[in-house]
Amino acid sequence: MKKVFPIRGLSLLFLMIGVVGCTNLKHVNRFSTSSLDGLQKFEEIEYGFKHHCLNNCRENAFHNLDLRAANCDCKMDQKADQATLKIYRAIKGYLDGLGKLSDNELTEYKLNALNEALTEGEFGGLRLEKKEVEAHSRVVGLLLRAFTDGYRKDKLKTYVREANAPLQVLLDYLNLNLAQNLDGKLRVQKQRLENRYLDLVRESDLSDYERLKAVEEYYQKLDDLSQKQEAIAAYTKALKKIAEGHQKLNDQIDQVTAVEIKDALVHYGSEIQDIISEFNKIKE
């Protein structure tokens, strides 16, 4: 009977080590989960290159009393949206994998969403250069290995280190694409809207009631465009925090269980959650 007690004690020790091993990476898991939640707000931004193209086409048709707005050619803008979506999916796949690895789970992801490669070129208002194409290829390649080679927690360091540089390129590109390209198109659209409604209310043959309705309609459309800009601004703040947090994780991956990196990732995760709340408030 005496031999039973050391065995039980040893089993308990192994159990404790296992529990500690799991809890040591909870801060990484929480950061990746918050980052994924923030990233996925991309799907709630109701604006894109094709949307902008159609809006402009239809407004021009309306202004010119042309009923052929259905003939709008927005194929290149649609390709720009598709390229942006590929970049988003690659980042999403990586963060999903990071969350599962840090939770000691086998990684699972629908890889068919990542099968199509990016190509260099200019698509409507979007330009993809070699560095973005190569970064996308590297992240997707890492994901394909991670999901087919049985990556586990002990490979987390490799996963983070290999992904960080191309991930930063993709996050920066998605950020600039939204904060500059799409936001710039919204600013132009607001200016066009103002000019058209100014011309409209100055029409001498309009009644006071018609002018009032025109002004009311103008502010409704202006508010809608401003809300889209605010949502994009909030979203790009989240992208920056994801990039900063992942860079911190990469820089201190050898001390991933140290108090400093734990506190830093908890802080980044909290900031991302605050931005998500801000985004949700804008969308209400």
C-alpha cells in the first residue's frame, strides 16, 4: 500500500504541471480572441470599392435623369473588394490558429477560403504591390503547414515568429486601404453630395417646402456617410492595436509566460474590446 502514495503524488504533480502549462498561455489566447473579434468587424463595414462605384454611377444617372444606371461598370472595383477580402481572410485565419494553438487545440480552419492567391496590379482604387502579394503568400503558406502538420502549443514560437513580418505588412495594408482609400472616397462623395444639393436648393422654381425636404434629405445622406467614416476610423484603430500587440508578443516570445508580456497582452486585449464597443455604438 505504501507504494501507492508516491504514484498518486507523482500523478498529481503531472496534473499540476499540465494545468500550469495550459494557464500559462491564457493571456495569449485572450489577446488572439480579442484580436479576432475586432478583426471580424470588417464584415460589418457596409462600404467597399464596388459600393462606392455604384453610388457614384447612380447619383450621376439621377442627376442627369438617366434611367440606365443598371449599366454601371464596376468590375474592377469588385476585384478590389475581392483582393481586400483575401487579405482579411489570411489575417483572420492566422489569428484563429493563434487562438487554438495557445489553447492547446488542434487547429481547424476552412482552407478553401485561402486557396486563391493575390496578384500584383491595380484594380479600380486599389493597388497591390509585390510586398503585399508576398506577405499574403507567406501567411497562407504558414497556415497550410499549421493546419496540415499538426501544429501544437510547443510550436507556438515558430508560428508567431514566421508570421509576424508578413502579418504586419497585411495589417498595415488593410489599415491604409480603409483609412486612406475608402475614407478618401467617402470624403469625395460627401463633397459631391454637398455641391449637388446646394445647386438643388438654389433652384428658383422650388417652393419653400421642396427646399426644406431637399435639405432634410441632404443631412440624412450626410449622416449615413459620416457614420461609415466613423466606423472605418474605429476599425482601423483596432487593426493598429492588433499589430502592436502581435509585435510585442513576437519580441518577447522567448519569455511568453513572463509577467511583463502577460500584462501587455491583457492591456492590448482590453483596448481592442473597448474599440469593439465603440464600433458597435457607432453602428447602432
